[in-house]
Amino acid sequence: MDFKNRLQKYSAAFTDNDRKIAGYLLEDKQVAQKSITDLAGEIDVSPSSITRFCKRMQFDSFQQLKYALMDASADRRMNDGEIMHVTDLYESIIHSTQQFLEIGQISRIAEQLRLARRVLFCGVGNSGLIAREFNSRVERMGMDSAAVTDAHTMVMRSALLSEADVLMCFSYTGKTQSVLSAARQAKENGARLIVVTTSGAEELTDLADDIVFVADHALAEDEKFINTQLSSLFFLDVLTYRLLENPELRANRAKTLAALKRFG
């Protein structure tokens, strides 16, 4: 496990000195050439504090800590063929999705979501998981939104949408009947329809005001790679980033997260 992963895993138990040491180690690139005494003097802590920090990070010694900072563990991990293969698949799918995305369209969708009276996200199966994930994000920004994955609820909720609302459909194939029914119902009511899909299936895309294409995991041509959500999540990350450029949405998110933290 490399240094940053250890920080993530063990930082909850850090003392003030531990946090001081961790911050310095993250910034300083020459630690590997220093003795524990020299390092302690630069950080203004005792050598024993650094020793305790190493133990808390589950390093056997200060030397092992230095090896981790030189990415020795990461280098050894690079020799694991399966890990590197999946990493390559991730990079390929993200790169393919990147080629589909246009910043003008992302900005337009972000503004439509921000201005909508109500936003409904829908999807079935793995696409439903994506709908729930995005809803969880925008709820924290103060938007009036909901995610529906049940076929009957999807159609009922879309029947209540109006011209002031947005329906965002996630459909891997573009052919899911409940999603199609919800899309037709929303369009009949004048709602704006955004479709996120890997497919150009016209029955759904012909209804859409905006179509976002994302990469199909099947293009990886590896039957053991079954992640159908990665490309959609990448798009959502880009869209979320754009949404949070808005000060009001960013402030709302800070408020809701603070409330959750107080709640415990």
C-alpha cells in the first residue's frame, strides 16, 4: 500500500503532530535523502514523534516510510498484469467518453438543471444506480430532485412534470420500455428531456432535447470487464464539476454537508 493510501486509511487516528508530519511529507520531495533527526528538526517535532507516526501508519521502520515515499510499493504494484490491464481499460473508456463530450453541451445541461423547478432522474438496473448517484449529488446542492428506478413510479412521476421541469434518462441500450414511456410522458407535458446513453436507438434519442453519448464498455472486448457505469460516472463527474462552479450551488452543498456532519 503506498503512502497516500495509508494516509487515507489511518488518518482518523492522527494526533496534531501526526497531521503536521503528514502535511510536510506530502509537500517535501527530498525526504528520502534525510535522516530521522534531520527531518524532525525541519518539521519541529521530536524523532520519537516521527517513529510513532511510522507505527501509526503501519510502517515497520522509518526506512520503510522512505521507501513508500519513493513509490517503491507503487512500482512493485505495476508488475501486476491484471491491475495494469484493468487500469488500461479504464483509461481507454474514459478517453473514448471524453471524445463524445462537449463543454458547450455540458454547460447548457448544467444551466438547465440549475434553473429547473424540479428534476427527475430515471433508469433501470445499472442505469438506475447512476440515476440515484447523480440525484444524491444534486440534492446536496439544494435542487428539488428525485431518482426513480421502479417502472410504475417512473411513469407516474413523469406524468406530473411540466414545462418548468427536466427529465434526465439514463439508458445503456436506449430501449428500456419504462424509460421510453417516462420520456414520452414527460415530452407530452412539455418537460425538457436529457438522455444519457451508449446507443443511438432512435425511439428514445428522437424524443431528446439533449443527447449525451458515453462509451460502451463492450468496446473493451473483454468479457471479464463488466463495468457498465464507468463512462456515465465520468460524464457525471464533469457535469458535477461544472455545476459546482456556481457559488450558490457550492454554498448549498456546504450547508447540507455541515448539517449531515452535525447529525452524525
